Amino acid sequence: MTQSIGFIGLGIMGQPMATNLVRAGYKVTVFNRTRSKAEPLEKAGARVAISPAEAARDADVVISIVSDSAAAEEVILGKGGALETLRAGAIVIDSSTISPIVSRRLACHTAGKGAQMLDAPVTGSKHGAEKGELTFMIGGERAVLDRAMSVLQVLGKKHIYCGQNGSGLAAKLAQNVIQAAMVEVFCEGFVLAAKAGVQPRTMFEIVQSSMARASLTDFKAPFIFKGDFTPYFPLKLMHKDLALAMEAAYAQGVAMPTAAAVKEVYGAAKAKGKGDQDYAAVITFLEEIAGVQVRD
Amino acid sequence: MTQSIGFIGLGIMGQPMATNLVRAGYKVTVFNRTRSKAEPLEKAGARVAISPAEAARDADVVISIVSDSAAAEEVILGKGGALETLRAGAIVIDSSTISPIVSRRLACHTAGKGAQMLDAPVTGSKHGAEKGELTFMIGGERAVLDRAMSVLQVLGKKHIYCGQNGSGLAAKLAQNVIQAAMVEVFCEGFVLAAKAGVQPRTMFEIVQSSMARASLTDFKAPFIFKGDFTPYFPLKLMHKDLALAMEAAYAQGVAMPTAAAVKEVYGAAKAKGKGDQDYAAVITFLEEIAGVQVRD
Amino acid sequence: MTQSIGFIGLGIMGQPMATNLVRAGYKVTVFNRTRSKAEPLEKAGARVAISPAEAARDADVVISIVSDSAAAEEVILGKGGALETLRAGAIVIDSSTISPIVSRRLACHTAGKGAQMLDAPVTGSKHGAEKGELTFMIGGERAVLDRAMSVLQVLGKKHIYCGQNGSGLAAKLAQNVIQAAMVEVFCEGFVLAAKAGVQPRTMFEIVQSSMARASLTDFKAPFIFKGDFTPYFPLKLMHKDLALAMEAAYAQGVAMPTAAAVKEVYGAAKAKGKGDQDYAAVITFLEEIAGVQVRD
Amino acid sequence: MTQSIGFIGLGIMGQPMATNLVRAGYKVTVFNRTRSKAEPLEKAGARVAISPAEAARDADVVISIVSDSAAAEEVILGKGGALETLRAGAIVIDSSTISPIVSRRLACHTAGKGAQMLDAPVTGSKHGAEKGELTFMIGGERAVLDRAMSVLQVLGKKHIYCGQNGSGLAAKLAQNVIQAAMVEVFCEGFVLAAKAGVQPRTMFEIVQSSMARASLTDFKAPFIFKGDFTPYFPLKLMHKDLALAMEAAYAQGVAMPTAAAVKEVYGAAKAKGKGDQDYAAVITFLEEIAGVQVRD
């Protein structure tokens, strides 16, 4: 029998994810705060609900992907939220990047309804979402994941089970701390070298000749050298993820002195108006201080 | 006509470098503070000098590779140092990783003798030195580099010209800041994930599935998971390079907030007795704080 | 006519505050999660409620002082919380040190009931609470503060109006950042000096001879020199306040690189088991790294 | 018999110090790199030397106060430096704020001439120098200090013996780290509060009501509120002292994570052109990021 899916949140990632589920033949009911964003889905064959609760009614699986912890609490726990109608035995997959602590609380409330939750944040761009090639990091019970796997396979090609509820998010945040720091410290190094008269291309050749070479910086460097900061992942979202990681570190008794420093640099860049640019734009904050440009 | 080479400093890197030069047919005169270390070179066919000055007398090229700024000043500028005997037109190649500021001063003094200096720090392990496969980052006049190239090609397979005197060192230090931070923040992320119940292998799979994957962390991770910190590059030397980078940043008006934080973490790890281990041992400092182990 | 006061939270500070209100002749109804803590108040003449809602019923003023943002949300907004019964025109004074963002949300919900809220965190020890000598930093409408002043004057001797809702908390957190950093960096300086052979008493004499002299460090230093870390203000609470300050800074686009570094040092000290000691115990974390003791 | 004094370095502090020695009846021979600065001293009755060596010839006590480690090495060890002529039994008092490591090396060389050195950096403004009210922090042998005390009493009113050579400087640097951090974190707190709508005067009242009150911030605050950064102590010199402190911490195995963060903030402010202003101008760097002004 065809599974019914409630899908909450039709943003940059949610839109193509929901579309893929419709195309795969699921009965999909979508909800988005701004209703107009639901129209393409409606045309594709989805039903449109007027509340998360309506989207969740009769659903076997509810998928939510919203912008922050408060929004996730609202669509799941709030008035008109999914838990109002969720039936026992259903599965909630929350793919939002939010606080692991909030996520564990949502999982508890979900369990209180006889249903179960997975935290399943993703990596991969809008493009990856369109092609169903996302990577999922998943926290919750493995048996629940097994039951949800057929749906998740429509959305992504890699599904990494991390452990108990909240651990998918912890893994995602750890991953983003590593990426944020790699890019920011790459920029610190390039500014230092540029100030000493080393051409950016020369410094790049050195990094590429070394074990520090990474796809991430291979990808970002040409954009940095052109000063093109069209957002692949906006700086303000990277700053948000760093803040979430520090919150998780606080809650778990982990010292992250470098992540803390990195977060303040992105935060300063955001405050200076660079939040909507790609996070590689953090280099311009460092350049403005040093009075140098890392450009071709 | 065969070129004469004075070679100063027979440490882990200097020993195989000098040996390669002897084997390549150069007339090599070596100097090392501890004379016994010169014996293998003597057997291989080098002459042994009792001072840097003696090693530099009649040399076309003087190569030095010593442990720090003070030692470099001593062997080049000090009493019995190379500049006492260096003839006009000779080339000094200093491959020590030292302060770019000190290096530029040495270059000035060398020019005062009618000779010329290149700063030419290397990356690559002892193994790379043995096989003549080092990478050189080179500062100084390009015409001088051209004249020195035949010698440098015996020692390494990649020679990256960076610009004016001191820029080779600036590039090397920028490179090491990037590596030091990559490894340290990788450790912060893994400790955060481990504390949330994510297995190290799982977290590693996530990093390897992402654009953050790098040969450096691919190489370090298995050692970290085994708790094997046999030194490839000792933590205390990475800490030294971070200190040199911060000194260069100070001199050039570059803010490096993340590098500053990273340096203090390595410094704390060194103070706790981990200086002679590989720099990946920085993770044990973070683990001891968080009360968790990132092990298989 | 005698005002009725609902008082929620009988911890170290709440207990003596509520007692002072009873003694001043107010009709006080108290609530505490652990009922046994309410007994002394009952003997003193307070009524004991079984929920925040019951404590708030008929109250002219509701005062809450609980441990964190979640607890404040629970006792005010939650099931059985004060807002369920609060009458229009009443005033809620929340003296908890919590997130200014959460506090502003509570103020909105309170306004929705036709009542009004002040955030009014305090400084001053248990001793100050007993003697009615606390300092209040107050956010909200000034007219509301004017109406609440007679009650607040029973509890403290200084009432500083800071501005709109949330600004009392922002001021309190800014103040604690300053104190936390002063003590921590005092410790860094003393460890550096001690490692160089300067006696702690000598270093202290230097600080006391300078403009950097402060009552705070004059007070903490003798305890540090004795290694006596009996908690005046526990390290874990200082770490909590630093985390709240960073959260507020994140929300408002303020870069606090030094506060971020300070927070990680306290966090590391807490993770190493020093959370229940006075926050001056942060020095022992630094001492353990440096291998030196700052003792008489 | 009247003691002869060689005095090297007639900067902002050196000028009034040397003048006080002349007035106290000592035979003073001065040296300054820029000779014109020696003219007022000549008129006051000092002899003017053309080199440090000439100033040191026949001196019982040589006092030097120059701008950095390199300058101190130059005037003491360099060609034409004081050690060339210094007689056995003389005392060198170096009041420059320089690296303790360099200072210890100078002390060794001085001992090699049968003379002895004290490191004796000062605190106190130009005004304090004029009135002979400086505070000296002194490293070296106590017996040497006893012999030098009569001279030092002309220059200052407080003389704090810190221990072995280099410890006077270590104490001075520790003191400046504390001051630099106090002012910078005061600024971070005020920016956070201002962004939340708290008036600077209100926040100041809170700090002044607390144990965190210090003469230093009482003094700086009114200038900050006016945006008046006329230099009492220029920001670039505070940055220099932070760099020296970090260098000393590196050499001695002390982790100073907060000092490291503070140094980068001052460094960024200096790079943005604020180096010649008072170090309280660091607030403008933080204000520019946060988009707020802490002004009356």
C-alpha cells in the first residue's frame, strides 16, 4: 500500500525533496507557512494543508525541514503542530539543522504520542536535493530508521546512522565546525601570505601540493580569487550552525576554543553585512583589517 | 666545473639532504655543532669543517638548515659564522623554518658581503628528504634562484618561487597554520561528536563523504583512533611554527584570531608533556577536558 | 490596602527575598518545585501554593527567580504556570538570570494577558539578599517600574533602570562578562608571573599599586593564594552566564572574541570537575597546564 | 663621591628621568640616537655622548630606556654599545619594556664584563616620570638592587623586587596583559549592553556599583563616552606588550588563551589605523562591527 507522507517546510531544500517524493509515487500532503510556495507542489500532485497538523493527519511519515529550533518546535509541538494529529506508529523525520537539545525534547514529545522521531539533517546543495543525492546523518532508533529507509532513499544516496536521538545533529554540527574552520583558517593563511608578497595562486599551489589539499578549498579558492561570493551556503547560516555547535558543546561539557574563535570571526563578518554572501566571504573581513586583497 | 657546497646543520632533514648532494657529485663540506653526527657524511665523502665559517670558505653555495632563529643567526652572522668567510657572488640557501623577519635581516647582512641569500624552507618528511622529493618554498631574487636551481633539484622535486626575501618563510608558515588548524579543529569536532555518542568511524565516514575530506586528516585519523602518536611532525615543532606565524602576523599587521586560539591549544598540550608526540596528539588534551576518548 | 505577592522559586536568593517581603507586611503566597523548601516561609507567615498559577491568582505582583530559561518558561508560560491565573494589571518581576530573548518572549505573553513584565536580575550575594541590599538591573516600561518600586525597595537598595524589556538582563550579562574576564585574565597574568619566578604576593602588590586594582580581585586574590575555592559564585553559574551572554551577542550581531575565549576556559575548568567551586578556581585549570602554583 | 651615570634613550620617559638625575646632582652623560633630543639635557647640565659606549665609559650606573628588544640589544651589545666600555663593577639598569628572554641574554653578556644588570621596567605616565613617581618592577640580584637603590629613588617612589633577571619584565608584562584585557572586555560588555538599548552611563553605574569597579575603567570610561582617544598609552604600544607577553608565555610553557584573543583584537584595531590613539580606542573597532556607538 502506498505510504502517506506529510511534508512541512518548502524552502530551498524542502521544495525539491517534496517534489521527489511526489514523483516517486507517495501520497504527499505539504504545508508551508507562506502558502504560495506550495503551488508548484500542488501542480505536481501534492495536497496542500493549512497547518502542520493537517499535513500530519493520516501520515505514515512526517518530514519537516524548517529554518531553526523555534520553527521546528512550532511546527511539531505548537498550536496546530504535527503532534496534534500524529497517529501512533507514525515516524517523524526532522531534517532541520537545529539544536540537538531541542531535537531530543521533540523526540520525547513524539514518543509520548506513541510515534517516533529521527533527527536527520542533510548535507548537499539544492542541486543535490533535486537529484536525490543528499547525505543524511541520522539519530534515533535504528529500527525506526530501517522502517523509514525506503522514503529516505528517494531523497538521498547516503544515510549514515549516528546513534541515539540528537546524534545525527551532533554529527552534522561537528562536520560544519570542521568546514567553517577549514575555510576561515585557509583565509587567515592566505591573508598572511599575501601581506608578505606571496601571490594567491602561488600560495594555492603550495596548499594543493600538500596533504592539506581538500575539495572544499579547491572549490572555494577560485571564487575567493575572483571576489565572487554568490552564496552556495550563506555566511549567516554557517554562523548559525557554529552557534548551535557551541550550544551543544556547552550542554555536553566539551571545550571548543578554536570553534569559539572561528564563530566570532563569522559573526563579525555577518555584522558587517556579509551574511547573505557565501561563507567564503569571511576573507573580506580579514582583508579589510589587514589592508590587502587576496585576488588574482 | 664542480660546484663546492658548504652544508650547515645535519639534523633529521639535513643529514639526508647533504648525503644526496655528495652522491650527486658535489664537493660538500659539512658542519654540525655535534661533530659525531657528521661521521656518516665523512664516510660518504664529505669534508668536515670545525665551524660554519670553514664550511663556507670557497663554497659556491652554502646551505643551512638549523632549528630556530637564534641558531640561524649564530651559524650565519655569529662568531665563526658563514659570513666571516663567504665570498662575493656566493649563494646562501637557508632552509631553516625561522622568523621571516630574522631571515630578511640575514639576507641584508649577506648582501653586505656581496653574496645573496634565499629563504627556502621545506615541506616533506625525513623520507621525502632521503628520496630528494622535498617541496621548497623560496624567497629572494628570482635570478638567484635560477642560479641555485641545479642544486635545489637534487634535494626536491617541487620548487615554488614566492617572491622577495622572507616570502618563502611566510608561505611555509601560512601553510603550517592551515595544517595545524585543520587537525586541531578536526579533533574538536570529533570530541563533540563522540560526546554525543557518535562513533569515531561514523564521524570519519561523514567527513570523508564531504568536501572537507583531505589527505592530511585521512592520514592522521587512523593514528588518532588507535591512540598512536609516533611523531611524524612533533607537536612542539608545530607549536613553534604557530608562534613564528603569529610573530610574522604581528609584524605585518595581520589579525589571525583563529590561529591565535589554535596556538594556545597546542601550547597547552605541549605544556602537559605532549610536545614530543605527533601533533595529532593535541586531541588527547581535548579528550582529557571533555572526559571522552575518540578511539576505535 | 496591602498588596498581594506571588513568589516563585525559593532557592538561595529566593528564600531570603520572600522572607523579607513577609516581614515587610505583604501577603505572600510562595511556590517552590520542592515543597519542603517552602516550610520556613510557611512558618514565617506565607501561604504555600501547589503551582505557580495558584501563587499568581489574586496577586498584584508576581516575583519569580528560578535557575534557567527553561524553568522561567515553565513557571510563567507552562501548564500550571503563572499566566494561567494572572489578572490584568498585575506585574510580573522576573529576577532569574536567563536569556534576554526568552525574557522578551515572556514579556510578550504577559502583555497578552493585559499584565506587564519587568526583567530584574540581581547582583549581590545570599547575604545581600538577606539584608535587602541587592542591586537590581531592570528592563521594561518605566511606569511599571514606578508601580513596582515599593516592593523592590524591600529587596534591594539599588535599582537601575536599563530600558526596554530584556535590557536589564543584557546589562547583567555584560556585567558578568566583565567580572568573569577580569578574574580569568588576572589568573593568566599571575600564572605567567609565577612561572617567571615572581611571588604571587609581589605580583599582587604590583596590581594593587596600579590603576587595575579592583575590589573584585582584592577579594579573590587571598582565596586564590590559599587555594580556597569555597563558592561565593560557583564556576558553573559563571559559565552559564557567559553562555547566555554569547547567545545574546549572537542574537544582536555583537562580536565578543575575548568573552568567547574566556567562556571556553571556564567551560574546560567545569568539564574538569571544578563547576561547584568558586569561579576563581579557574586558576587551577591554568596552573595545571603550566605546571606551577600561584600560592603563598 | 658623586656617582657618574650614563643615560641612554631620551624618549617620552627617558627625557624627564635623565633630567631628574641631573637635578639630583649626579654627573650624567646622555646618549640619544636623534641628537637634537639631547639638547634640553645639555642645557640642564648633562654631557652629551655620541655613542652608548661613550655614555657608559666611566659610569657607575648605566640606565637605558629604549623602544624595543632590537634597540636594547643595539645600545648594549651592538657596535658602539655600552658593553664596549662598561667597567667591571658597574650596574646596567634597563628600563625598556622588552622581551624577558632578550633581557636575560643582555644580563649574561653584562655579567661577562664583570658588571651586572637589572631589568627595571616602569609603570606610570610621562607625568609620573617628571615628578619622580614611577613604579619600578625589578629583576636581578637583590644586592645589586640595594646598590642601585639611591639612584632609583630619584626616579620613582615604588620599587618592587621581583626576583631573578627577567622577572621584573615578566611582572610588567603580566600587569599589562591584565590592564589590556580589563579595558577590552569592558568595551565588549558596553557594546553588548548598548546594542540592547542600555545607555552607556547606566551600564557604567552598574559597573561602578559592583566589585568590578577599578580606577582604570573609571578613568577610561569618560574618554570612551566622549570618543576622545588622546593617547595616554598608545594602542600600538599595548599591542606590542601583548606580543611580548605571548612570546614570554611561549618560552615558559604558559597557556594564555584569553590574552591571545585580546592581542588579536588590539592588533586588528592597530591594523585599522588606531595604533597612535589611546588603547581605549579598541572600543571603536568593536563598535564598527556591531554598528553601535557607546557615547553619551
